[in-house]
Amino acid sequence: MVAGADLPASVGFGRFRVLPHRRELLIDGQQAKLGGRAFDILIALIEARGAVVSKNALMARVWPGRVVEEHNLESHVSTLRAVLGPDRGLIRTVSGRGYQFTGEIRALSQAGDQRASLGPDAAEPGALPPTNVPEPVLELIGRDDELAEVVNLMGTHRLVTLTGAGGIGKTRLAVALARELRPHFADGVWLAQFSPLADPKLVPTTVAAAVGLELGGEASVQNVAQGLTGRRLLLVLDTCEHVIEIAASMAEAALQAGSELRILATSRELLKAEGEWVYPVSPLAVPTADREQRDFFEYGAIRLFLERARAANPRLTPERPLVELIAMICRRLDGIPLAIELAAARASALGVEWLAARLDDRFHLLTGGRRTALPRHQTLRATLDWSYELLTGPERVILRRLAVFAGPFDLAAAAALMLGSELLGPDITETLSGLFAKSLVVTEFDGGAARYRLLDTIRAYGFERLAEAGERAPTAERHAKYYCDLFERAEGEAPTRPISEWLDDYGWQLDNLRGALDWSFSPDGGTDIGVALTAAAIPLWLHLSMLHECRTRVEHALAVLRLERREDARRELKMLTALAETSLLTTGPIDEIEVTWREALKIAEGLSDVEYQLRALWGLWAFRLSAGRFRSSLEAAQSFRHLVMTRPDQEDVLTGGRMVGLSEHFLGDQASARENFERILANFSPSGQRLRYVRFVYDQRVVARANLGRVLWLQGYPDQAARTADAAVEEGRAANHAITLCYALANTAFPIALWNGDLAAAER
């Protein structure tokens, strides 16, 4: 029977066109490179009109009269899926039965311009929705079937969890799936990575940051879920096992908040959340040892090994004896991708033969009993032991010390951990590059700057080695001291550097800041470092609008400072100020906040610190305003304005004027309030890219414009008030500061829209 004889002369599905008699597959009008057997498989599946075709039937069709191994069919199906690219899910694997073509097929005329519909046309592709999922640098090898199966699962289940042992490739598969599913989610595909988190309570914050939710207050499970209501998006929750309970709660709450949202999670254990569908990620396919193999290259494990080994040594020739040794290595590594990559990275230096012999020595645990009875992490541990012992002495020192980093790090940070070792600067650079070449360190580039990180499993292993070497406490201390110095420098630079530049240097260091604080306040840590680091990190938390995290960290540091009866008035002042600011914005005007502001003002006066006297007066004014004590808030504003008259900073003078104006607004003196706000906007140069507006919580120019909008409405200018409110919102967006934008929306744009009866604007 001629392949395609039962089909019209031309059939189409989506952007594809098949010409059976010419044995051609066209993609967007261009001929695809597709082998004969892969083409025959495609035709057989299309002819089945959506029915499942068994593997035996396909093999009989493609290799008539011949006995072939099943893996040959699987290889050609993988090739076909690779050609289909983002549409690889059209070919579905039906476990234990065979394959199914899921596309809507239409018959085309010979010219392809007359269509006889056999089903609805596929939608024309448009602009891709937004995402923070990175583009893959390396090809995902040996996972075509898994990709297709999980794509199908995501079509019928709203929560799918990829499970499996460490190093099995869950995250890499999830990233590939997210990129492939991106066109189907109008509001984007967003990756929330939990691996750096030591505190499970930060899960909602991490999800909110990944999706770009601007909550302002505490990022709880419920308010993050509410922020996702109505959005058609895919949320990828990566590495859930160490924050499993709150990750499960986050997933359930998000799914309950909106029917359009889907979640893809990765975890070493089940979330056990309502509606969860589990997909165990299997090892890569490896050839068995009990029969002769005709084509080793059909196996994903061998292809992965060769791809990584040849990247380091392009002259590596995969001759049959060599490939047989590689097959043996892959079997001993149980097809675990991380273990295979670790082995392949050393192949160019040591030789495959040497590696094979070394595995025999180091994997004695796998031969002491039934290999299948051993936990999979034990296999990975043996692989890491083997890899570690292959390193030089300096490489071992660096690798185990790098385990203290909770997130990305740069060369300067790595060098700070090597104090007291024999390594010098150039040696550190060379050794770090060597660890990268051996797949033990991942390199990322932000512009021209290189950053490094450890995979989670490598980091956990490094911690064990660090403890065995008796270096865990001193290395953690050096790590904490380094980040304390770093953020004290950042604090000093904050008032004068451009925001974008400042955040480029310090914003990405957040995970290591958290790690250093966690150690500092642990039983083995140094609380003096923790207190200093907490005080220094306040500008970063406030600019990133991480109010809840700032407040809880500051509360803890203040409690330690007072418990230990340590005299550190300046740091206590900084933390009292931050505590009062964040508490007002997260809890509302409770009496304890005024007590805190008064305490801060007393300390600032005792230190003759005018800067913090101003901050405390601003805080007292803001508290009284929030509490409805408008007359006493005016008194605080006037005290502020009187104090700034002694300073040369014109922006502080104008800030005092805004404070007075807002108090007058609530006291009913709209004429005087308007005069104050208009004077500010006429004379207050935009804060632009400076960070100093964090001194007084908001960008003062933006909130002055927002305040003016309210006054204009009360004076009988509703259209002008609406335009002013819109301008305040746009300036708030440009300021890139969530709390400021929240103020403009909540205090001006939304109420004015309601007062004007513009319900569409209010809803927007």
C-alpha cells in the first residue's frame, strides 16, 4: 500500500501542509527536512483520523517484513516531534498502547487555496505573551515524549506536578514546557523559583514578584491568589520540596481564585494539593546490557553524554567501542541527567576508558545488592562523591565553600570566601572557570557581567563536604561579613546613584542577603553581623516595596539588640524608623507606631541627627494623618518645615510644604492646600532615577500631584482632577516604585473615577 493513498492530494493542520504523493511536509510554506520513515509515521497517524495507532502497527507499516526494535520507532517519533517544534504535542503518546495524532486536519486543493474543512481552523499565531522564563541555552535531549505527554496533561488538568529524584531534570523539563505552552496563555507564563528560600513564608512574596503583582502590604497566600483572579496564565512553581506545605496552599488558593490559571510544579515529593495530577519524570533511556544494540544513538542518555563531551572536545569520535563504554557508564548512572553531565564534562581530560574504570571503583554501593532497591538519591550521591574526588585540591576548596551562597554570586564574593586559603585572585578565577567547565558551576551573564550559581543538589552536597572539612562556621561567617560590607556600601550610595544602576548592582543579591541573615541569627551565627546587616539592607527592602519582610527582619534584629543590651544607638535609630514606616503601611495606625516614632525622634535628637529627626517628624505626621488626627498632623508638618529651613536641601523644603498641604486638605482648607501642591510641582525637580524619595516612603512629586487631584475635584473641577490623577498614575509607573504607584491609585485615581461616575475607569 502506498503511504498516503487514503488521503487527499494535500492536507493541512495549523501552519503545516502535507503532500503525501510528493512525500513532502511544508512548514509555513517551506519544505521541512524529514526522513522517509518519520514521514511514513506521520502519514499513518494522520490517516487514523484521531484513533490510536499501536506501536506494532506502526512498525509493520514503516518496516514491512522486518523485525525491528521498538526504540527505532521511538527515535523516529522523536525526530518527527523535533521537526514539528512548538507543535510537537500534535503527536500524543498513549501509554501502553501507541501514538495518536491530535490535530484538526483539513483537506486542501492541489494549489492549497481551496479548503474543505474537516474541523475548525487553527488560530493564526499572534505576538507571544509575556514571560520571565529564560530561553534555553542548550537543547533538551531525550525528553520529546515527556514534553508531549505533559503538554497533553496540561490541557486537561489545572495542576500538574513533575516529581522525581534530585538531578533527574525536573526544572529543565519544566522550563521547556513553559516555553512551549507560552502561546496558549494570554497573560503570560511566569516562573517562581523557590530554591533560594530558607523561609517558607517567602513563597507568596516570590510568586508575587515573579508575576509582577504590586501588593504593597504583606504578600500572603490569599492576597497573592486574589491578585491572580481572572488572569489566563501559567504559573511554574519550581523546587517546592523544602517549602511543600505553603507551596501546596499557594497552588490551591491560586486555582480557586480563577478558572483560567494553570500551575506546573516541580518537587521531589507530591504537593498533595486538591486537583493535583502527578507526572513522575523518569531517567533518560539507556540501552540494556543483555543484548546487542544496533543503534546506541537512539538513546537519550548516550546522546546527552556525547553532546556534552563533544562540547568540551570536538575531536571526540564516537566509534563503536567507545560508545559501548559510554552506554555502560550511562547504565551505571541510571540515566540521571545530572550524573551523566558530570561524567561527560571530564571525558575530554580523562578519557572515557578511565571514566568507565573509575565508575566501577566508586559505585560499589550499586553492586552490593539489587540496584533497583537503592534510593535514587544514593546513586546521585555516589556520582557526586566520584566527581568531587576528581577535582584538584583548590577546586575542592572552592566548590565546598561556594555552597554557602543561597543565590547567584560574582567573582568578588567568591574570592571573599577564600581568605586563609592558598588561593590567590588569578587562581580563583581559573579554578572557578574549571568548575564551570565541569558542569559544577552554572554561569549566567547580565550584560557583560558574569554571575555564578550552584545547582541545588551540588549545593547540598557541598554543605556536607564543608562540614566534614570543619569549615562550615568560618565560611558562613565570611559570607555574612562580606554581604554586611556590601550592603553598608549600598546604603551609603543609595542617596546619590541612579536607581536603575543601584538596583543592577544590589537588587540581585537578595537571596544571599537572606542567607547571611539566617546564619547570623542562628545558634552558631554572629548576631552583631546580623544587626548591622539588617540596618544596612533597609533601603533595598523599602525600594523593592518588601514591607512585610523588612518589618519582620527589623523586629527580630531590634529584639536581639535589646536582649543583649548592646549600645548601638545609630543602628537602633535606623531600625526603629524602618519598623514604624513599614508597620504603618502594613498594619494601619495602631498606637504602638506613634510610640516607636517618638522613641526614634528622641534618639535622633540625642545624636543631633537632623536627617532622622526629619524622618521621625514625617512619620509622626503620617501616623496622625492616617489616624484622623488632622490638627496634630498639621503641627508635626509645621515642625518638619521649620527644621528643614536650617538645611540647604530645597527638596526637603518642598516635602514639608506637601505635608502641610495634605493636612490642610483634610482640615478643609482646599485653597491653601492647592497653593502648596502647585508650588511643589512648579519647583520640585523630578526625583528621576534617584533613590532618596525612599527617605519619606513615597516619591514626593508623584504624591503631590495625586493630592492636587483630590483638591481639584473638591473645588469643582472634575475633568481637571481626572487628568491630574491619570498623570500621577503614569508618573508613579515611571518611578518604578510599587508603594508610590499604589498611593496614586488608591488615594486619587480610584476615588476620583468613582466620584465622577466613571465606573469603567474605576474598574480598570
